[in-house]
Amino acid sequence: MNQAIQFPDREEWSAENEAVCFPALVNGMQLTCAISGVTLANRYGGDMPELWLADFQEHRWDLEEEAEALIQSQQEDIYGWIWLS
């Protein structure tokens, strides 16, 4: 893993965004990463935020690796967020 990108264990369900949101520290700056409940359901199953959050935690390493690749290829949306799809 690139030492310039770190992922603190501070994920949370955002009802507003209908996604699990998690921070990434990129060269000391915080960036928000997210994966929607729909995407988590399609990948791992589940039908409610509590299950999607648990799925995120279970698959954290793979999802963080995916987010790291998106960060490195500068795939931020217009709001500066990284969305896993």
C-alpha cells in the first residue's frame, strides 16, 4: 500500500448519500470515499444499511485497495469525492 494514502477506520452510513462513506488521508489531506448501498447489495447482498456497513467492514481491504487505485488515477467527482462502483 502506498504510504501517502491511509484509510482510518471511521466508516459510517450516510442516509443522505445512501452510501457507506469513509475517509482517506492523501498526503495529509482528507478525502471522502463512498460506496452506495445499491453497489454493496449487488456485490455482497444485504438489504439494509446495517448489513451494508458490516459488508464494508468485512471487505475493507479490497474496497480500500479499489479506492486507492481510483485516488491514484484522480477519479474524484465534481465534489472531490471518490465513488466506488
